[in-house]
Amino acid sequence: MEVLYYTRNKCELCKEGKLLLQLLQEDYPFKIIEKDIDASDELTEKFGLMIPVVEVCDEIIQYGRIDLLALEDKLKDYMHRKQYTC
């Protein structure tokens, strides 16, 4: 499964969120695809004030301050779906 992680440089919340995602990777099989919103005007417009943003299957599952337990619950939910078809 792929988890899109929208971030930007010099963002402390983004650094914290990435550490939480990496912690969850120890127990769950997913790949983090990090996207810097500053590299795209479209992404900056879409996510500018929300970052960091965690997206799975085209659905934003968390943004801003990332909550480990809530994020884990959402990831488990996607993994228990029919082979996470997205």
C-alpha cells in the first residue's frame, strides 16, 4: 500500500509526522511517498495551510498535527479492505 505524505521544508509538524509514519512502518507494510508541496503551485494551493497531510487511496486521513493512534486505526482499516483496492 502507498501512503502519500504531503510536506514542505522547515516544517516541524512534518518532521514529527514522518517519524510517526516510519514508526508504523515497523508493524504495517506500506510505502511512504513524500511530496514537497512547494514543488508544485497546485499542491501549494491545495494543501498550503493543512500540512502535513497523509493521504491513502485519494482520501485525506490526517492533516496538521498527526495522531499516532488515529493514524494507525485508519491504516489498519485500509489494510483490511479487499486488498486495499485503490
